[in-house]
Amino acid sequence: MLRIDQTSTDIPARIHSENEIDLVFLLQVVKRQKWLIATVTAVVASLAALFCVLSTPQYSANAELLIDPQQARGLEVMPQLNGLMDSSAIDSQVQILQSERIAKAVIKDLKLVEAKKERLAQDGPSFLSRTLGVVLPFLFQSAPLSDYEWERSEIDEFGQRLRVKRVGMSYVIGLEFRAPDAVLAAEVANQVAEAYIVDQLEAKYQATRRASVWLQDRIAELRDQALAADRAVQDFKGKNNIIDTARGLVSDQQLSELNTQLITARTAVAESQARFERVQSIIKQGVVAGSSDEAVSDVLNNDVISRLRTQYLDAVKREADWSKRYGPDHIAVLNLNQEIKGLQRSLFNELSRIAETYKSDLEISKAREASLSKSLDTLVTQAKLTGQAQVELRELESNSQSYRALYDNFLQRFMQATQQQSFPVTEARLITDASAPLRASAPRTTLIVAGGTMLGLMLGFGAALWRERMNRAFRLPTDVERYLGLECLGVLPILPAATATTVPAGQSAFDSSAGIMRQAISDPFSRFSETLRSVKVSADVSIHSRSVKVIGIISTLPKEGKSTVSANFAQLIAHSGQRCVLIDGDLRNPTLTRRLAPGRTVGLLELIFGKATLEDASVIDPMTGLRFIPAVVPGEMVHTNEVLASEQMSAVLDTLKRQVDYIVIDFPPLAPVVDVMASTHLVDGYVYVLDWGASNRDLVANVLQNAPNVYAKVLGCLLNKVDLQVLRNLEDYGSKYYYHKYYANYGRDS
């Protein structure tokens, strides 16, 4: 038997994702919902065919207009409209052709309202109008229409029948008008083109006349504004000392020249600094090392130093020669050493003088650099002020130029409009006249019926898929295992109408040998009975360690067949010769009591509280020997869960366990009340009854998730009220073969 870990408090994860859609699933949907798909397809296709039959034949006449922007170039009425037209301009002309102004002009010229009145007077209302008038007379009353309503009705109908579109990317606009009469369709299409051309001519004339008046006033205003802008520019230049030359502003030229001088001065400072530092390093080296002849000859190109260096080198050479020849203590050698020291002092004195010269040059260069830098900063500050003033000046000059350009442009337009006001020309001309069509253009029967069929198939399949997805109920035994992780103990078929006949009011079901409460006894070889036997076997296997088995029958919501299953299950056990007690544990809605023991005044509550004995509080079924303890509730009880969880209730069950083999308790539903959760310590196992095709699996899963102790003791589930014919279409081949050919039939065929 498939069971889960008793310590687990979570419903197992679903094996298959509900969003998984594959080809097999789609084929199963088509197979299960084939009648829905066929019905929707047939309805839509029939509606399409009916539409074609009832529709009045329509004739379409076509005309073509060319919007030629070159046509008006000869007279140049409005120069701004000449030249090439963009796509939006052509689209605008399409909207004008579809406007109410054109429709009114055509309706008036062809007297379409009067023609419609005469036609209705002769033919009467249409078949559809008469049908709706009969079916819904309060909505479709034939009240007389006013002239305005007639006109509005014709305008709306005219807009629906007229179709205007641009031909490709060309300047050609196609006109199509549909009418029940072919000649009328051609006349209206040609009249639309004529009304559009006349409307364009009138619009251009009125636009030119209004433009002339407006331009005249605008020119005077622009003249004053241009003069005022020019004066503002000159006044601003004088106020801010802004002087222009051919090379630009004077301040900009001065700034450029001064920047060049500053760069030159900085270069001179760098050179002087380098020479001074070199001489200083030579002097320092000579003092430290005591010999600087090589440094002097490498760095300084000075005649005095060169001469002193030559004398110094010659004296050093003679000193070395004499010291070798006469010895270092000879008087001549000593005199020569004094001469060498004198030459060294002369060299360093000359170097010090040159260093002072370089230092003076360096200070002069730095002073010049500082002066130029200060002058440059002053010019930069002035340039910033001038730049700010130039921003405002450029704005003033831009305004002046704009006003002057506008003035010249408007003056030119005014002269052209005044001279050519009497010659309006439109860019549109009719290039294809509409002629009366020979065949009707609508309705297209073949296309409409085929499209209706395809649409019906898509709608039918969509409805089938939606129905499959929206059906959140349990329909297959595998659904129980997939979505709850529990074993499906079997399916209980929906009982025939004759069997499901209820017992008359006030009479106990125990008084009858048939009926829905006696199904397991009256038809012991039925699938219903065999399924309940399977439940008993599963209970015996699951709780075989108990000598007396307390089995609770539960469901999610009321009216899912829980009480019927409880009564038949208990009778089946009692009928097999075993001692069994059936208890109505639903203290909120004791349905089982109303069916099996109506009119009783003593029951479970009196037994719990010690006000009655077991014999007084119970009813014995004469056919099976089943003992039934009803729930006699005088009124609405609030704390029913406390009663079921009480020690008195536990004591009653302990007493019954010493007398019987099985105790079957019909509990209230799980979702509305908490009575079942309060009784888990009293029950060995639960049998969960699911209403086939009705119990919402999300609700069931949520309820069991919130009641982990109940879930841990669920022996399995029963699918109740199953339509076997429908189940046969839902299950695969193996399940069909098992359930519908051999289930509960073995041994009954000869």
C-alpha cells in the first residue's frame, strides 16, 4: 500500500507540473472535449452561413483620385504647399475624404435621405428588424424619426459603406463605396471625388483670403519689432565698449599677443634657472671635492676661466714633474703649490662672479614673467566680462536677424497672396471614374464559412483547453496520488435515479431494504459494494495492530457523500458478521441522524454526559445488526470540537471498544469546522471522501496542509459520485480494461 512517512507534515510535491503542455496532453484534450469542440465549431460555422444567407448583396464601385502637387505650380497660389508631399500629407487627405463634411455634401447632392425614406416606405423594415421587434418589442420600437435623426443615421451608414485608402506609396487615393444597388454605388463614388475637389477649392480660397488679412496686420507688427531689435543691438555695444574689427574683438587680439609673450618669458626664466643652478652645483662640487677643473671646462665657455684653467693645468703638471725630480719639499715645488692654490682661488672667484650674473638675469626674467602674468590675468577678467556681454549681444543680434527675416518673408507672402487671391487651384483630380459593378462583392460565402469554421475550431479548442485548466477537481484516481500523495482506495459510481430515491420524511432508512442508504446491502455485487470492501481491506492492513478499529469518514465540504459512504460502509461491515457501531459525529449538521434515526430525542450527547445508556442512545438495524448512535442536537452548538475532544467522548469510545470490532464515525467536513482536527487522538485512521468532478484539489491540499495530524492518519481517498462513462473516456486503455470490463463482475457471468 502506498503511504507516506507518518512524521511528515507537508503534502508531497506534485509529480507533474500543471503548466506542462505536450502533444499527448493536447490530443487527450481533443479526445475528452471532442463534443465541445465540435459543438462550438458547428455553432460558429452555422452562424457564418446564416449571416451569408440573411445578408443583403452589396456592390462595390471604385474610383481613383490623384493628389498632384505639381498641378498648382503654374499659378503658385500657396507656395508653401507646392513641391513634394510627404506620407502624412497624403494620409491627411484620406481623412478629409472620410470626413463628415464630405458625407453631408454627397448626401445632400444625391438626396440619399429622401431615397432611403421612399425605399423603406415601399419595402418595409428588414427581416432582422422585424424579428428583433417581435422578440424584444420594448427595445426595438418603431417610433418615427425626426429629420435630424434621419440625417445622422444616413451619415453613420455612409461612413461605414465608404472606404478610402492610399494606393501603395503613390499619390493615388482609392475610393470604394458599397451599396445594395450597383448604379447607386458608382454615382456615390464619383460624387465623393467631386465633393472633395470642390471642398479643396473652397478651402484654398478661404485660406488665401484669411491669410491676406492676417499677413497685413502681422507685417506692421514685425516692422516695428525689427527696428526695435536693431536699436537694442547698437545700444548694447555702446554701453559695454564692444568694438569689432576685421580680425575680431580688440580685447581678444591683446589677450593672444600677451599670452605669447608670457610663454616666451617663462622659457627665459627656465633657461636662467638652469644656468644658475649649474654654476651653483659646480661651485659646491669644487668646495667639497677640492678639484673642479673638469666640471669648469665641461660646463662654462668663458675666456677668463679657460685661461686660468690652462695655467692651472700647466702648474699641476710642473709640480708633478718637479716633485719627482727634486722632491716634494724643494723650495721650487713649495712655491709652485702656492701658485696652484692661487689659481684655484681665482677660478672660484670668477665662478662666483658669473653665478651672481646668472642670478641677476634669473631675477629679471622672473620679474618680467610676473608682470606679464598679472597683465594676462587682468585681460582674462576683462575677457570674461566681455564674453558674458557677448552672450547677451548674440541673443540681441539673433532676435534682430529673426525679426528682419520674418518681416521680409511675410512681406513677400503678402504680395503673392494679394496678387493671386482670385486663382485658387487644387492638387487633386479624378483619374478613374467609378462604373457600375457587374457582380456583388459581399458577402463572400465561401470565405466567410471557411473562416467561421476555422474560428470555430480555434474557439472550440480554446474552450476545451480552458475547461481542462479551469477544472480543478479530481477526475482520475491518479489525480489523488499526484496532487495529495495519498492512495485512491477506489471509485464509487453515481447511483441510478431509482436507487437514489430518498426515504419519505420522518421514516428511517433502516425501515427500508432499498435506497441509497442501503446500496451496499441491496446490491452486494455492485461496484459500489466492492469499493467499500476494498476500503475495509485497506483499513485492516493499515491498522492491523489494533483489536478494535476506529475509522473516521471525512470530506472537505458538505454534500460530498460522506454520510452516505459512512452508512453503507458500516452496514457492509455489520452484514459480514462483525460487530460494528456507527456514530454520527457531525454535531453541527447531523445529516446521518436525520436519515437513519429521525425523531430521536436521545443520542450521542446524552451518552457522553452520562444522561443515557448505550441501549437508550442507539438504534439497531434489524437487517444487519448495525448499532447506530445518532447526534441529537437540541439547537446550535458552538464548541462542538470541545465535546469531541473531551475525556467523556474518549471514555465512550473505550467502552464501545470492549463491545464491538469496528467503530465508524461520520465526522463534519474539514474546511468549515475544526472538529476533525480535535479528534485525531480518538481515531485510528480516516477515509477521505472526494466528490468526483467537484472537490477542488487546491482546497483539499490546503485543508490537509493545515491539518498535518489528520493527513498523517488518512488511509486513502474515495472518489464518490463517479460517472463511469465519462471516466472511461478519461482513463487510459489499461484502466478502462480493468475498471469497466472485469471490476466487480468476476464470478457473475455464466
